[in-house]
Amino acid sequence: MIDLNLLIVIRTTLQVTGSALLISVGLGLLAGVYIALNDFPGRKVVVSIINTAMGLPPVVVGLLVLLFLWRGGPLGFLRLIYTTQAMIIAQVFLATPIIAGLTLAAIQQIPQKMKWQARALGARGGQLAWLLMREARYSLLAAVMAGFGGIISEVGAVMMVGGNIKGDTRVLTTAIVLESQKGNFEAAIVLGLVLLSLSFSINLGLTFIQQRKPGT
């Protein structure tokens, strides 16, 4: 019989990570494409910030989110601390720079002649962005997978802002840490295998989409 607590942990993991990934994909793709196609004052500074944020330690992100959402913080009135919503916010801050940075690089790698040709044919704004995103779709899917990998395995930030509450904010990574601290290594190994299987299954699906031959 499958343990009910394990199912709840898996459900919470999918809920938090899935929601954070969807938000991050929207924000990251939009930011990456916009920065790649537009020249504006401070652009190099913005790119540098994104590149730096791609490697931010999760505990630092968790600390910043915690300070903002804490009861005495600027957003404390929202009462989001130690909720799945706070965990989603932390993961969005982790995944968005990764997706934005890799999207920016992917669009910039498209030959300039192709961009000029698309503009000469009348492509502007959203239409131009869509054409270039289709051209770089394999790299963009890799960006999504990188963003997913950065948050599905994350533990520091979600534990700081979520609190690892049983039946509420406990996810697979924080459950593994808890069982390891208790010396219950068999349970920790089982949870680790579940996490690896989950991560592999999702990445396998994305890889099949990425590697699908044109016209199939």
C-alpha cells in the first residue's frame, strides 16, 4: 500500500515546482527575448544582473524572500510566510534568471541576417519574437529544462520560507533532509529515488518534445 503521507509530499512537490516553472517560463522567455531584440540604456548592466542571478545561492534567495514576507517585512501583511505560495515565489526567483539568461543567449545566437530578413518581410514586435522563438525552440526547451532542474532539486530556499510543515509545505527535498537528520536513512533513500524518478520522467517528456523530428 502506498503511504498517504508520501502521496501528499509528491503532490505538494508537483504543485509548488509546476506552478513556479510555469510562471518562470512566462517571465523568463519574455525577458530574454525582449532584451535580446532591443537596445536600451543600461542593457549591459541588466544582462550582467541576469547572469549573476543565474548562480545565486538558493539560501540567499530564501533569505531575501523571507525578509520581505516576514510579519514585520514590507509584504508581511500578505501572511504568505510558511505557505506553498511563499515557496513558489522563492522558486520563481531561482528559475526565472536561468530561463531568461539561456533564452537571451539562444536568441542572440540566431544569425543576424535571419533577423534582418524577418524584419524586411514585415515581421515586427510579437510576430518577430515568435518567429525567432520558433527558430530557437530547441535551445528554449533546454532553458526550460535547466530552470526545472534548478528548482526541483532545491531545498534551502523552500525550507526557509515554507517551514517543512507536514501535510502542508513539506516537499520531497525537505522530507529527505528531515529523514536524514532523524537517522532514518532507508526512508531518505526511498524519497531520493522518488525524486530522481519524478525528475527523470519530466525531463524525459521534455526531451522527447525537444528531439522530435520536424513534421512528426
